[in-house]
Amino acid sequence: MIGYVILSQSGQPINYYIQLMQRIRLLKDKIISKLMLLFTILSVSLVFIIGIGLYYKSIPVLQNSTWGHLLTSSVWKPLKGLFGFYPYIMGTLWVTGIAIIIALPLCVLTSLYIVEYAHSRVRRILMPFVNLLSGIPPVIFGVWGVLFIIPLIQDHIAPHFVEFSTGYSVLAGGIVLAVMIFPLIVSILNEVLRTMPQELKDASLALGATKWETIKKVILRKALPGIIAATVLAISRAFGETIAVLMVCGNNAVVPHSVFDAGYPLPALIANNYGDMMSIPLYDSALMFAALLLFIIILLFNIISRIILSRLERKMAA
Amino acid sequence: MRRRNLEELFFKFLMVLATLIVGGSFFLIVGTIFYKGAPYMTFDMLTKTPGGGFYIGKEGGILNAIIGSMYVAGGATILGLIISIPVAIYLNMYMDGKKFLSNTLRMVFDVLFGIPSIVYGAFGFLIMVYFGLRASLLGGIIAVTLLVIPILVRTLDEVIRTVPLELRDAALSLGSTRWETAKVVLRAIRPGIITAILISFGRAIGDVAAVLFTAGFSDNIPTSLHEPAATLPLAIFFQLGSPIEEVQGRGYASALILTIVVLIITILSELLVKKFYKHKS
């Protein structure tokens, strides 16, 4: 401050001072902007780094076998270096499939109800609970599955269909997963349905269609891309869910033949065996290959659904 | 005509039923956890570390896991913020006229958000092996940081986008540099930053798969970054697998504690969001 006063008594130096300050400010801006760019590039490249890292670690098991063999073989003998992922892939598919079959109709109906039929009060009451549900940690879903779903299946559902079931089954995994993906599907469908143009509904209603007919023949058709995107996103979410599924699925490495059979999804395989993987050759590589598999599938599904959703958004904005 | 109306009625009934199931599932879960966990809730749960091992010991509580989880989630959120705030600012304020690029980057973060925590855990494990680290608090924090970065970036990004353009224009037209303008914007979104912190913390504290490989487990409270640390969700998982009834009960009580913590965090962040947007409009 003193420097400033002294300088400013003669006209010339204050100019230098201001120029200097300006240069410092611009330099600061430039440096910070480069730093931010660096952070941005680093965090975005995480996608590639993860992919490359996992692939690099999978090379040993891939050299020992082929993609086709790894994906279609059912023989899992780590000590002999034989890794067949088929039962695990099937376990994942069963659990995910059951979850989607349960969750999708429920969520579509719910979203239709709160957007098209119910008073806006219903939405204002329901949505906070849906958000709370999405905040509940996976392990709590797992505990709930063990305490509620397993006994339910064991005592009340399975006896009607099969002779004996412990309850630990792909059905239990599917139900728990379905509840876990409720919030995701409902919130996306809500957004999609709310952007449906009113004129479209009016036109259909004016032609004498009932509200349900309008929904069935106009809204659902128009909202189909959004529903597909939500489903794809939900599938990718369900694919990677680990702990909740692991706790209720039974973790038996055979291909399930009914919903009451135990299954062993890929994420559970990774989570359950990390302890031994360093002591057996190729085992860590095989588990990293499982992670790579999950990564690739989920990456693709995510990209597809995000592209559909952003297209929809742009179309609605236009 | 009657058939059409019946159909209408039938589907309306189905919709109400579906809404009840979706909304009711939350109460069913929280209710089950409360019902099972409450009888085992004691003061010792919160204030003592497990006596005689977490798997077989019948004494003590889970203080080690509570503190461990706080360390992991807190450390990851702080590290994540340091990385995410610059990224969110860069996306919004330094990429004018590069709309396609910035939107593509946003999509990359959405995709990163969708990658499951088990993959982050496996990748965190790779990093640790590469650097010769053992399962430790530090390893857990690194893996969970990777997990929360996309959450933080996207939340902060949404929040910055709610700042009126006039505010930025005013600062810029007064001769501020972009960084000085960014500081003005950051001040305007303080409640939003807190929301982002809460969301990230809530996600970090509940995650198992990322810490499973990386943080390890221990009956003691970690005193340095290189010691293994217990985390709450992992403690629940292990206790539930124990053959001893008391330990299982402690697992239920631990689940109750985690549920309450996460619910409080989620409710706080919801309230903040509401207040923030009310303030805006």
C-alpha cells in the first residue's frame, strides 16, 4: 500500500504498477486454467487408464487361452490354470434378467401413474422416498435380502414350485437387485414422461380414446427410446452390483436352470476370491479378466443409453 | 364401451399397486433393518472396538469400523473435491464455444459414474500392487476417491449451471479474469458444494466393493495411512457371515447404524437442494 502511494505521486510509475498487476493476474489465470485442464484430462482419461490397466493384467490368462474359450468353457480349476467363465456369465445374466423382468413393469406403471394420473401431491410425497431408497448402501440391501427375501422364498414361494430350496437363489438376487434399480428407472422415466407434449395427448383424447388407450398407443410408443435407455442403464447397473447379490445368491458355480437354483455372478466371483488370487498363478490375471469383462460390457451399455438420452433431451429442447 | 372402461380401471389399479410397491419397498427395507437391529443396539456398539476378534468375539462394538469409514469417506471426499472443483469450473467456464467437446466430457463422467465399484476396487488394487502398497487406509482412500470423482464432478457441474449467466457476465465485464470470475461463482454455489460433499460422503461410506481389496480389515482404529482400516459396510458383511448369534446380532445393529447415518446424510442433502433452488427462483 505504501509502495502504491509513493509510486502514484509521480504519474509514470503507477502505469507500470497497474500493468504489472494486470500481467500477474493474467498469468495467474493462465496457470490456473492449464492446471484445471490437466485435472480434467487426467480424470477423463480414467476410463482409458482403467481399461488399459485391466487389459494389461489380463494378458497372461488370455495368452494361456482364447477369448472364446474363456467365455464358453464351464471348467473352473484355478490350480490347473483352467478358467471357464460361462457359469459366472450365466449367473450374472439370470440375476440381471430377473431383476429387469420384475422392476421394469413396476417402474413403468409407477411412473405412468405419478405423471399421468395422480395428483402432483403424490409425486411430491413419493419422489423423496425414491431418492432415499437410492441412497441406501448396497450392503443394507444385502442384509434385507438375507433377513426378509431369503425366508420369504424358502418358506412361502419355493415350496409351491420345488421340493427344497434354501432360499439362496438367483430369484433372491433378482428381487434384491430389482428394488435397487427402482430409483434409477423411476427417476429417468419420470423425466422422459414429463417431456411428452401435451398436444399429442390432447389429440388422442379428442379422438375419443380413453386415457389408458392414449397411454398405450401414443405415450408409450413415443417414450419408447427413453424406456429403452432407462432399461439399458438399469441393466448395466445390475450387472456390476456386487455385495448385495453376493449375499443372497448362494454362490454356486453352476449354470442355473431355474429361478430357485443358486448362481454365481461375475462381481461376486471377483469379490469372493481376492484373498487367494495372489497365491495361485494366473488366478489374479483371471479375476482381472472378469473385471475387464464387466468394465467393457458396462461401458458399452452406458454409452448406448447416454447417447439415446442426450438425443432425446436435444429433441425435447428443440 | 364397457370393455374399454374395464381395461382402464384394471390398469389404473395395477398402477396404484405398482406405486405402492415401489414406494413401500423403502419402508420395508428400513423397517426390517430397524426391527432386527434395534434389539442389539447398545451404547457399547458405538464406543468400543470389538473384543476377541470381530468374527467370533461376543464383546465390544464397532467403533473401529465407524472411525475407519469416516476416515475413508472423509479422505476420499476431500481428495475428490480438490480434483473435481477445478474440473467442474473448467467444463463450465473455460470451454466457451466448445459445446460439443464439453458435452462429450460430461458424457464421459456419466459413463464413469456408471462403472461399478467392484471395477474401481480391482483397479485400485492394481494401482496398489504397482506402487507396492499393502491393503491400507491410503489404498482405500485412493480407490474410493476414484469412485466419487464422477459423482462430485457431475453434481458440481449441475450446480454451477444454475448460476445465472448475468453474474458471470457482470464479473467479466468489470475486468475480472476467468479465474476471478470463477471465485465469484464458487462463492455463489457454496450450498451446492455442501450438497455435493454430502452426496459423495454418503456414497463413499456405504460402498463395500471398492474397499474390499484396498482398505483391508482390522480390529483396531487405524493410526496411520499405512495401516489397514475396517469399514462399516465390510464389518456388517463379515459379522453377518459369523456362525455366532451375538456377532450376527451385532451385524444387524451395525446395519442399523449405517442406515441411520446414510438416511441423515441423504435427507440433509435433499433439504439443502430444495433450499438452494428455492433461493434461486
